[in-house]
Amino acid sequence: MSLESVRQFFADRAPEIAIIELEESTATVDLAARAHKVEPGQIAKTLSLKVKDRVVLVVTRGDARLDNRKLKQALGAKARMLNGEEVVSWTGHPVGGVCPFGLENPLTVYCDISLRDYQEVLPAAGAIHSAVRIAPEYMATLTDAEWVDVCQPPE
């Protein structure tokens, strides 16, 4: 169902974006980078976080790590990662297929400025074997995302 909700999202908002479906799993940054033959940073990972009483998504480049101080400053409070069950409940997507498209519930989306290091990134598309190729700015526009600086620079 999750892949279908993403398919519907793009059919409605950006029909020119094709969903890439592979045989092998792309559930981790390393697996996705190998499968799509890109560097890990070009994989756009979507993190599901609880901040006080709200759930938000933060999309970062694949090789970036959250900076807790920056995250707290940008979101106004300390954040914690959702567990697998919470992720599915809130997003409708399985862990490894989470993306800011076709969500089960309306969630605030933040895009980390680290994504702007690439002209094109590959976020998942609602399943552990799917992705899309998209410009970071276009992804932010389609998801009404706010740009934030919440990551440590990649090493």
C-alpha cells in the first residue's frame, strides 16, 4: 500500500517523476547507493522524529549525521527517533522505505541544507526496493518542506 500511496502522490503532483523499482533491497543508505551506483551522500534518507507532542520528518543526505544541538535549536526542543512500529503508523511506509511522499498522516517535512550539495538525490519511494531521482529543491517544493541546518558536515 505504501508504494501505491507514493505512486498516487506523484501521479497527482509530479507525473514526470518515475518511480524506480529494483529487485534488490535499498533499505539502507549503503545498499541504496550500491544499487543506484551513486555515492552514499546522494541517497536522501528520511528520519522520523518525535519533537514534544508532534512527529516530523527530516530529510538529509545519506552520509550526514544529525547534530543534536542544531536539531534542538531548529525544532525548538529535543527530538527522539520513532521506533519501527511508530514509523509505519505515522508515515504508512516501512522502515527502509520512508520518504516524504504519500504519507499516511500529514507531517511537517524539513530538508537539511546538506541535500543542496547535489543536483539530484534519491529518496526512497515507500518500499524497501523503490526510489525516485529528484532535485532537492523540487522535493522540498512538492512536500512543502522547510530548509534547516541540522546535520554535522559529512567527514
